[in-house]
Amino acid sequence: MRGSVSKVVSFEDEEEFIEEMQAVFDVFSELSQRYGGGNVIEGVILWDTVGIRDNDDVKVFRVGEFQFIKGTLNLPVEKIFTLERFFDELESKWDEISVEDIKYFVDLMNEALGEERVYYDAYDLGLKRGEAYLVINLRALQYLDHVIDVDDRDAFEWALNTLMKYI
């Protein structure tokens, strides 16, 4: 991550933030593929991002999306049922859930599983509800700024301005 910076950012409208960050990521990815260079946005961790280590790798998702990833987890069925029970409880409290609540449930899940398989970095990063942690590669951004042609300049500037709106 040499040449990268990280920043905790706040947002009012979570869905708007996610849509805009996805669009920014898509623009920078397309430009990086076309002109070479690395990814400008190296990572985004939302306040409700959780990781589960299965027998293959770590699957990352947001609280409330467990039903979409449980079919991709390579774990014994009893462990999946254990996780599902806890995530159902978390989702039922969604409107008032805090980062501390998610951390508490993650600790309970790992205890019930008998091993550390669930990770919650947002707590360790000090995030609160309505915040995200961005990792931006400044070298890749500077490289693109210097090599893109005039036809792609508007897209680049839109993506940069949208990113800067949150920074």
C-alpha cells in the first residue's frame, strides 16, 4: 500500500454513498485498465462490513446481506446455522444497531463457533454508524491524471470530484 492514504469519511445517505462510491470505483477501474496503473480506490470498509473466514478464504459482506452469502460459504452446515441465527438477530435490531452491538455479536459468534471465523474491522478502526474507511492510492490517481487523454478527462474529473465530496 505504498503511496496510499486512508481516511474515515462520513455520509448522510448510506445508499447514495454506496452508489456513488461504486460509480467512482467503476470509472477509475475502467481508466486504469485502459491506461495502465493501479486501482485508485484500494478499499472501502463500511461501518457494518463483516468478514467470515470459511475453508476457502474470507467472504466480506454487510450486516443484512448474510442470506446472500450463506450459499457461498464453505463451512459445515451446523456452523452456517449458528451464524444465521446470530445474523438474524442482528438484522432484527437494524434500526438501532450500533458498531458496539455488532462487535458484541461477532464476539458471541466466534465463541459459539469455538474459533475466530468472524471479523469486524470497523470497530477496531473506530467507525461509527454512517462512516466508512477509504484507502486511496495517490500514486495511481496521479498517474491517471497525467496520462488520460482529453476524451476521458470529464469522466476522470467527475470521479475525482465525487470522491473529494466525501473527503
